[in-house]
Amino acid sequence: MNKILKPLISGIVIGALSLTINIDKNVLANDTANTCKYDSASKVNPDYSTMNCLLTETALSYNVPPEIVKAIAEGESGNWRHFDSNGEAIVTADNGIGIMQITNQAGYNQDRLKSDIVYNIQAGVETLNNMFKRKDLPSINGGERDVLEHWYFAIMAYNGTKPVNSPFVQATGERNANAYQERILQIIKKMELVDLKELPFTREDFQYDSNSRENIKFSAMNYDFDLPLTKSKYFFKTNQKVSATTNVTVRTRPTKDSPSIGTLREGEIVTITGPFEYDEVSTKKNHFVWYPVKRNDGTEGYVASSYLNYSASKPTPTPTPTTPVATTKDYSAYAKKFADFSTTAWWRDDMIWAIDRGLISGYGNVWNAKTKKYETQLQPNTQLTEAHFLTIFFRYVQKDELASVKNTSSWNKSGLYNMASKYKMPVLATEASTTSKGLADKGIRRGKLAQLMASYNYGQTVSENEAIQFFMDNGITTATSIDAYKPDQILTRSQISAFIQRYESFVSNQK
């Protein structure tokens, strides 16, 4: 299908969430169908991306959170279906019509509820909206329309405020997971990937006779919960700052099938650069949408709405001017100890970091033909073998275990390689043969280094390309492409010092 952008619906301005909207039903239904490029006369179920659009646009036109409308459509129809294989509207035994299961609703054309899916959705959203405005149902906190949990009683009323929908089973006092509104909220959690809060009602809040069909009597009409409740993810504005709720992949296009261009860290602030879009793969059944975002480094891409949240960041206060103090790091001790130490080399601070943590040490008694002396040298450009790498890396991540590891055979590296196997690291050397063992002493490629470190991080084997992407996404390499990373180049002592130091920064940012 053609890419569907989030449009402005003609004649309607989505403003403050407390607005009361008067909508011409026919105009709205036609506008929504045109916006989502759907032929209302087709009598076929739209593809998933188009259905997402129809449900979302109708919800927004009434200032109803789309998360709730899409979950109700899922719960009522199952798989967002309105028509059967014969092109006839699905009507249940209790006369519920179509995708929103509209029953006994005065003011709606019953034939059109069957023939026009957009009109049916509109009827369902309008019904839900009317439930939210009812004064005989309890309200939660300030009743803001963009807070998902505030719709708890409106969702209940959509199905009916009958004993079966009490949040508690009166006989046992247990939470009633089968109550209609609880099931709808679970759909939101599962399909929108949103972590909703369980509202702390009490058993005494809901009075009913389990043998009667009379409505529930509510003991309290206003609740004030001191909880961080959940705002809808559909009201972000262009140029608004938002934060990532977890580590999440940034995609080149609005679909998970597109390539990754990085990973947002949990809490990272990004800028919304335009209206949301629906998944470009029409067969993908997503309840969420995709927002175009820009990172602080200028990178632009798409992130699923589920993983974005309203930023809690505050403006950075203007710092008090101070007189800068020039500082120069003293490298004299390292220059004195290591004959080949350079105060201007790119690897200078990285190797000092590794030396100070006991990851590497110098080579003593190295004969220098130029000075005709025996010296202690760092030899930053010396190539590392696979066994060297494992030893240095395990000194960093598993120091105590490495110190106590025992060889399990005559091969003096068996203990080291048993550790690598334990941590799912796809090493080249094994005890299988002398030739295989010999690979432990061959120069390790930078691509293999990335694969071993990323596999350790994930606890499972990943491919070299996935590992290099992991390095690029998380600042462990400065390369911006797999080729630029030079995966076939043999690793050096200076490079491993830099990679492990950057890995430490990545790990620290995850805490």
C-alpha cells in the first residue's frame, strides 16, 4: 500500500484535550476513509496498516486515545475483522455488529453499521466517548483524556457495568482478570507494548448481587491515585523532546523490516521531527505507529511509538561563570617506565586506562638495537592472538573467575577456552586437533573481536555483522559502516585497550 502519513483531518482541529467536539458523522466517515485510502464500498476487510489508520484517525477526531479504540476493536472482533469471507458484516448471536460490535444503538443506521466499516468504527468511538462523559460513573484523578488509565470506567461501561465486570470477585475478593475492562487493558499492554498501572481499587468499592443482573453500585465516585499513570503516545508534536523508555532500535523507515541505524539508550532524549506514520508493510499487524526522530548527533530515523515517552528533562540551568584553569596531565611516570610511550599518540590515554586496571602490562628486557639497551616497552602496534584477547577481556569482565580457572587437559589454554564456551563466545580454537588449537595463537581479526565481545554481552552467539552493528550503535567503534570498521584487520594492543574502555562506558550507561 502507499505510505500513509498522519494527516490533519479536514474541518477538525485537535487542540486541548478538554475540547468538546461536534462532528458531522458523514463528513467524518468520508474524510477518514479518504485519509486512509480505503474504499468504504468495497466490503472487504482492510489490510492491517489501513485498519490501524482507520481506527487511529477516528479515535483522534474524538480526542479518544487510539490505544483504547484499537484494543476494543481487537477484543470485540478478534483480528480486526468486520466482514466475513462472503463480504457480509459479522453479526454475533447477541446482535453485535461488525468490528466494534455495536448493539441496540439508537441514532445509527443499522444497515450502514453493517456495510460501512468506517461508520461502524465511528459509532464505537462515539459510544466510548459518551461513556467517558457520563456523570454516573466514577472519575479518576483529574480525568484527563490523554491518560489511558482514566478511561477505566468508560471501557467497563462500553460492555456494561454489570457484576461480571466488577474489578473484584465478590465471593473471594480476588481481582477479576476476566472483567471486560481488564481484558481490554491487557490487550493494550500486549499490542501497544505499554506498561499500564494496576489501579488500587478495593473490594468494598464495588457492590453488587452476584445473583442479579442489576448494575454495579459504586461506593466512591472520585479516585485520587498517587501513581505515575500512562499518557497516550499519539499526541507528540513536531519539535517536541521525548525520551526512550528502554534501549530501542532506530530504523531507516517506518517498519521493523528496515535496517537499523543505531540504538537509543534508555532515557536518551530525541526530537520528534514530524507526524507519526503507519507501518509501511501492510501485512504487519501493529497497534503502535512510528515517529520520525532526530538524535543529538543529527542522526534521523524512525522509532515505534511504544518506546517513546514525554521527556521529564528540565532546562539546564545557566552555569555560574568560572575562570577556567588550565590543566596538563602528567605522563612522566609512564614515559619513564615505557621506552616507547608517546605523549601525543592517539592510544595514549586508552593504554594508560588498560595499564592502570591491570589489563595489559609492558614487555620487559626488550633489546633496542638503536639505543643498544634493554628496555620495557608497551608495543602498542603488536598484533594480538585470540588467546591474548580472551585473557585481556576476561581480566576485565571476569577477573576473579579467570584467576581461579583450571585447565582440564594438557592443553595449557583449555581453562581459558572453557570460559569462552561458558559465555557463548564463538572462538576459533578448540581441543579437537593440534591444528585447531593452533588457531589460539593466530592473530585475531577485528571482526572476530567484535563477535566475541557482542556474544558475551548478549549471552548468545551473534554474527560478525550483527556484532559490528552493535559496536557502531553503542559507541564502541567510531566507524560508521561495516567496511569502515575494517573487520579483516588484525587487532593490536592499542586497539583492544580502546575497545574495552568504550565497552565499559556502554555498560555503565545501561545501569
